[in-house]
Amino acid sequence: MAVKVGDMAPDFTLPSQSGESVSLSDFRGKKAVVLYFYPKDDTPGCTAESCAFRDRYETFTNAGAEVIGISGDSVSSHRQFASKHSLPFTLLSDSGDRVRKLYGVPATLWVLPGRVTYVIDKDGVVRHIFNSQLDFQGHVNESMEILKSF
């Protein structure tokens, strides 16, 4: 069953590009989280989306939020992707797509892993969901608008 607006965001723990374990609950009570699921490191759309989050990262942190990207790529793939594009935020490796399934992120055309962003407030409640495979900038813009509202 897919996560919906108003639900408590399911907790998880995954390895980051540095190899350390990161849990969603690490941020609860401290920061809002913009959690974006994307299909694959270093593909044109995913690079555009990740770089758009990078370019506005300071605005997100000033709004009291942390940006976290998740895909099924390996820790080493994330490390290379983050380094190549100077991504200042955490990328988490969801090998086996366990967290993707936990959140109910739909596939595009039943094959391509979906591109969905969840805005989670500091209490852990999902406040907004943006689902678009092609509107890379929309993930960033909508997330920022929702953060400004709380």
C-alpha cells in the first residue's frame, strides 16, 4: 500500500554514499526531510533532478530541511555520482528496492523505477507527494513551496 499525505513516513535505515547507515528517524524532531526517489545514478534525467536539488540545497537547509536521494544503485555508484556532480546531500543505496516498495513508489511503464518526492515534516508526517518522471525541476520547486507553508 502506497504512503499517502498525512501518513507517518515509514522509518528505514540504508547505507549512504560514505557507507554510514542513515535512518529517517535520525531527523525526526529535528528537521523536515525532502526524500526523493529516482531511477538511476548518472542518467540524464536523474542528473538534472539531482543537480537541481544541489543548486537549491542551501535554500532547503535554510528552510530547516534535509535533502535525501534514494535509488537502487550501489554505495560506490552513489559515491561517484555525488563526487562527479558535487552533490552536497546524502544519497542512500536501496539495493533490492525494499524502501521503494515500502513507500509504494510506482514504476513507470511497469519497468522504470518511479521518480517520486516526499516532503516530510519534522514530526515525521508526509505533507506532500510529487510524482513525475519528466518534470525534474518540479520536484524541487514543489518541495520548496510546501516547506515554506510550514
